[in-house]
Amino acid sequence: MQMDGFLTLKGSNVELVGAPETIFVLPIGHVVSSKGEFDVDDESYKAMKAQIAKRGVDLVVDYEHQTLKGCEAPAAGWVKELKLEDGQIKAVVEWTPRGARYLENKEYRYLSPVVNVRKADNKAVGLHSLALTNTPAIEGMNPIVNSDNFEGGQHSMDIKKLAELLGLSEDATEEQVVEALKVCLAENRSLKEAEKQPPENVVANKAVCELLGLKAGAAAEDVTAKIMELKSGTVDGVNLAEELKALKQQNAEREANDAVILALKAGKITPAQKEWAKSYALSDPKGFGSFVEKAPQIVPMDKIELDDVKALKSDALDADTLLVCKQLGISPDDVKKYGMKED
């Protein structure tokens, strides 16, 4: 399984005699293994040292690659340092008592490194672990380690974990996972192509165009211009803010006049208080409404009806009514609206 451009496979086999403090890990040059071929050079050595330093822990030497199998993996030894000597990458190892006994008794004879190989140039650039084994995997190598039995051609990711990351069920087959990966890669390529598309060829969403009063498929610059026009508060030469302010003022004037007429009709204010009442209703509509509700009737109802806002049964206003309206500053329409007597 390819992982971030790397392929993990098992490296060389080196025969060990006794429990040496310094052991041979990999030769500089082209390495041939039954698990694959790769190259080792100075960059490989430096990358491995940097990787171990970054981890901040000693590299493990286990038995039969148990560290890769997810089972109990006791250490046979710990790599304390890597060296580059005589065209070889070597490791300084601190053996455990048990590991040393195995080697001294020749129960294990070979060392098998697990290396990370960069697929771009097939070069070893990381050292995962070392293992004691008895089945060499690299051609022409001397014993202490490499195992043909270890399925080390690749260090594979858990297929269930990969399925979960792709939004598939945990029982997804390998074929389904591969297909999902292909879809992800295709979508990624599409996004990259879209990013390369020249801005002038980009068109706006159809719904956005309709909301802005533009034709579907309008160019991005047309949409931008329309949005800037809206932000400025002017559309087709009309200042929307001023227009709205005027409409609000007209509405407030109408509502204030209506409130004053109703107060006059209810006898809560006198005609002489009309201008004051209108000013009050304009500045504080709720306050004026509360005042009218709580104020006592100060003008007799018969006077209101006969002298101030004479109520009629017909739509026509007689001369006396019109004269009273003129004196009170009340329009005939207001009298018809509020002053008509109900049957």
C-alpha cells in the first residue's frame, strides 16, 4: 500500500556472530531483495539518522518482525546510534540479555531491517525497525537478519480504517476501497483544474443571477458590479436610503394624523391642542397612544359631533361641516373617515 509516497519493505540480511555491539544494516549501493530492489546512498543514511532523532526514542530490534504484526513484540535490543563506515550503514546496538543469549547460542543468525523506500526514485529514506530472523531475504548477504517468511513487500494500512476514512462501511471490499480512492483522486484533479481556469471565464450561479436581476450565466465582473451597486444604496439612479427615509416619514405623518383625529373624536384633546398632539404622536407614537388611553374626556361628545367634527350619515359634507373642518384644520377626507356617524 502506498503511504505518502513511500513503500515499506524489508531490507538486507546480515549474519551475526555472537552479540556484536556494532552490526551491519545496509550496504551503500543497489540492494536486491526477494521483497524488492532499492538504492541506498548518503542521503539514505542522513534521512534515517534524522528520522530516529526526530522520534527521540531508540530504534527497536525485535524478533521475526513482530512489531509490524500488531502482537506482543519484546525487544531483542535497541539501536543507540547509526554510523556510515566502509560503504555500509551500521548500527550500534544495546542487546537485551535474552537477545544476546539467542545470538550467542546461534538460535538467531540474521538481521532484517525494515526500510521506507521513496517510490519517486526507489531510494531508502527511512528505517522503521530491525528484526532477528533465520531466513535471509537479500541476495548475497551474510547472516544476522532478513526473513523471507515476513510479508514485508509492503507495510499495509488497515483496510477497515481506510474504508472508514473514505466514508465506506467497515465490511467494504478492497475493490470498493480502490474505487472510492479513484473517485477522490478524480475530484481532486477537477478542483485543481478549476483553480487553473481564468477568472474571466467563471460564471455566477444561476440562482444568484436571478436574485440580482441578471441573466443566467452572467460573468463574474457583472455580478460584482451589481453587488457594488447595491452596497452603494443606489439602483437605477435611485437612492434607496433616501427613498426609504421619505416613505417612512410619510407613513409616520399619516399615522400621527390618524391618531390625532381619533383623539379629537374621542374628546381627549381640544382643537387648540391639535398641533401639540401631532408633534407628540410623531415623536413618540406609543407614548401618545398611552396618553389618549388614560386621558379623561375633556370635550363633550355632542360638541365633538355637532361643532368640531360633525358626523354625517351620507358621504356629502354640508357647508357648515366644511367650515368647521377649515377652522379646525381637518381635511374633509379625515371627517369622512373618522367623523361619519354609524347607523
